[in-house]
Amino acid sequence: MRRAGLTGRATANVVVAVAVLYALLPLAWLLLAATKDAEALFASRLLDFSTFAFADNVRALLAEEGGLYLTWYRNSLLYAVVGAALGALLSTAAGYVFDKFEFTGKRQLFALVLVSVMVPGTVLALPLYLMASQVGAVDTVWAVFVPVLFNPFGVYLARVFSAGYVPGEVLEAARVDGAGELRSFFSVGLRMLAPGFVTIFLFQLTSIWNNFFLPLVMLSDQSLYPLSLGLYTWNSSASIFPDYYPLVVIGSLLALLPLVVAFVLLQRFWRSGLTAGSVK
């Protein structure tokens, strides 16, 4: 039995090690490639540390096409950070309502939310484009910003968090003290739902930051592109203009920074949110 236990532990360690390598090798390649110039990159001399062109690559990236990369970065921050914050607030409020209130059609509406979770976002891109074209919103910020505010999976998570974090007795006490429903939510419910809010925010931030197909369908003005679409256009042009390859590499590396910072700063709330309802 002891030998079997050691064998099982060794197998588990090997599987974990392979998974870690699978996850970290692309990042390691990106870190090394970001320090190489075009010549070293094409020659695949990633382990040649005699050349270090990271600073030169950054300067070239920021100067390319009049600082277009910074415009894409600003757009991504607008779409992702502001969109994720507002979207998480809307999802949290909707989940709270589904959990704490009784109203006609509640079960049917929540069933519709669950069905919406299973619909891929790419399926909705064309209907969203047709709707945006009817109101003249195509090729505007709103064509990308408004659709990302609504997250059915976030509503489902918020209902689970609300059931686990917000006791009905606390809300009753707030109502007895004269608080209205909106004040009860923002002063009591939302504060108790902080771990859930942060968890939904991080999920939505990652999803919007990596969003590609919706901006591809909605936008044609390069000044409105997010990073994902902008770097894709440069990568598509790299076959004709090879100087774009180092820019795409260093741009992809810098594009990871907001996600890393968000997860590092908010991981305490995120980890506590993931354990909601696990212990009764």
C-alpha cells in the first residue's frame, strides 16, 4: 500500500509538472523573444544573451504609426476595465434580485439566463452587428462597449454568491431601520457580496480583454481597435513587412500586464469568493 501511495504521488507530481511546463513555456518564449531584435528573432537565437533589445523594441513599439499601440491600449482599458466594472455591478445586482425577491416569471427568466450561458459569443456577433447597424452604432465605441456589459454567467454566479453571503435576516433588519431596497443593496448587500463582485469582475475582465471576434465584426476604424485586434492586424502584415514581428511580440508581452496586476491585487477577494457555499 505504501509503494502504491508513493507511485500515485509520483504520477500526480509528473502530471502537475507537465501541466506547469505546458502553461509556462509560451510565457517563457514570449519573455525571451521580447528581448531580441528582428535578426535574432528570425534566426531563433532566443538563448543568445549577447544581444538585448528590449528597450529598443519598446521604443519602436511606442513610436510605430504615431503611437497607435498606446491608442489600442487605452481602448482595451476602456472596454475591459470600465466594462468589467459596470458589467460586474449589473450582474451582481441581477443575481441579488433573483435570489432575494419573488416576482412573476422569476423561474422562467432565470432559466433563460442559464440557457444564455450555453450560447457562444461568436453566435451573437452577427445579430449584434445587425442591431448596431440599425441604430447607427457600427464602428463606434458603443458597438463594443455595450454588449460586454451583459454577462449571463455573471448573473448565475451572483445568485450563488448572494445565497451564500447575504442572509435574509440582515436585509430584514435594514428594512426595519427604514432603508429602501436600493439602499439595502448598495449599503448592505453589495458590501457582503464584495468577494463575488471581484470574482465576476476578474472573469469578465479576462473575457473582455481577450475579446477578438466582436471588435473584428463591429470596427473598421483602427483608432477604435482593442489590443487583440490591433496586434492581429500587425501580425497579418508581418508577412509583407517583417519588422512588425518584434512589435507584435513585445506588444503581446505588455498586453499581459493589466491582467497580471488585477489578479495579484484582487486575488485575496477572488480566492475567498471561489469558496462561497463550500462549507455550511
